[in-house]
Amino acid sequence: MTTVDLDGVTLGIESFGDADAPLVLLAGGTTMLSWPDALCERLAAGGRRAVRYDLRDSGESTTADPEAPAYTLRDLAADAAALVGVLGGGPAHLAGIGVGGMVAQVAALDHPDAFSALTLVGTRAVAPGPPDDDLPDHDRATMRRLFAHPMPDWTDREAVAEFAAAGAEVLGDDPAAARAVAARVWDRTPGAAPAVRTANHLGTVFSALDCAPRWRERLPGLGIPALVVHGRHDRFFPLGNGEALAREIPGARLLVLEEAATAIPGAAVDEVAGAMLALG
């Protein structure tokens, strides 16, 4: 892992594959560890340079005040385009997962010359908060169960890992995998302050972002190949959100992972990587 500087913003990155290979840029949601190691390795084996990175206020990237961020979703989108310029090999295939998928949509719309293809995993076409009337919101029973779990002691690595595992079980993801990722996130969080640790693990920084203007109505203007990946059992962003994205982006392919929820399970890595490689 290393860092790159983008005009005063530092982003933590990790690269897989040949530096001269076509670039696939993976926007985490929020940390780079949202993208499984195995998927990054599979993309590299397929002849791509896969670079995953931490968004601001997570991992090795710039940390300001995660409770009052002085930037917007569009700034995070600009970071993605600038990172392509620094890394070279552009235009790049941009992929975003979860809230990183929102960053990826805005980046592709605002910086069309930087990107040649777009993959969106487990995300939706509107900002955090209440969705449009035609989009399914978070499953209420699931959210009640999630919020029934008290927050852990963010200074206790094992408590944080167990908290993540319990949340994954509620969401329908693999608790063991979530526990392992949470421990890795804890180890690489840049500060011990509860606000910093919470931002790294839960992405609460996004709740304070100004996400205007809307971008959903701009999606029909996207002119690059697109892949939408969504878990059949996603209770956080139910499948209707992915279906809407695939309808509104011209020519987009919808790949439904029949046994998945919010995360990309190990059993689906080859299928997702294959679809991404086929896209370009």
C-alpha cells in the first residue's frame, strides 16, 4: 500500500497487476477493503492493473473532521478523475461499491474523458437519505435489527470486529468475512478518535455530505459501457435500485448475484471479475 498526493489531498492506494496494463480504478465504500483481495487478484490475472483506494476520511487517505466534512460528493468524484491522471493508463474502467458507487456515477458524469467503462455494485442513483418514490428504501425490519446493536468500544479491536460480524449476519452477508475485514480496517485506521474510527467502519461521513445537484436524471447521457451488479438478497439497497440503474444507463448490463446480499461473496468473485473484464 502507498499514498498519492492530488493537489493537497492524499489518497491511500493499493495496486494489483502490471503497471502498464489497462487501469481499473476501484472506489471503496468507504475503505478500499470493500473490494475483496481475490477480485483484485482476478482482475490482475485478466491483464488489468486494479487499483483500489480509500476515500477521504478513511484508511490512509486525508483525514479532516469526519463529523463535519468540508467537501461534497462531487469533490470525491473529482478525486477519482485526478487519481486516473496521476496513475496514468487512462481513460480507466471505474468501479464503485455501495456509497463508492455514488461517487463513481458522479465521476463518470462530471469527468467523462477520464473513464472508459463503469461498474456499479450494490448502490443506487440517489444520494444518502430518503430515496425517490419509485426506488425501494432500506428494509425496515433489517434496519431495526441493525440499530438494535449498541455501538462498540471503538478502541477495542475485537469488539469492533464482533460488531461488524453481527451486522453482516443481519444483512445476510458472511459474518466471518465481515469480522476479518473489520479487523483489517481497525488496524489501518489512522487515528484512535471515535469519530475517525466510526467513519472508517460505517461511512457515517456521508450522512453529512452535500450531494446536490441530483445526478439520476443525467444517467441517460452516459456514453460508456456499464455493468450493474446487485445481490438478490440486498436489504440495505434492495434490488430495485440496481434494476433502476440498469434501465436508466443506456446499454447497461444487470448482473444479479443470486446468493449475495450487500457484499461480493467469495463464491461470486470469478463471475463479477469476468463480467468486469468483458466490459473493458
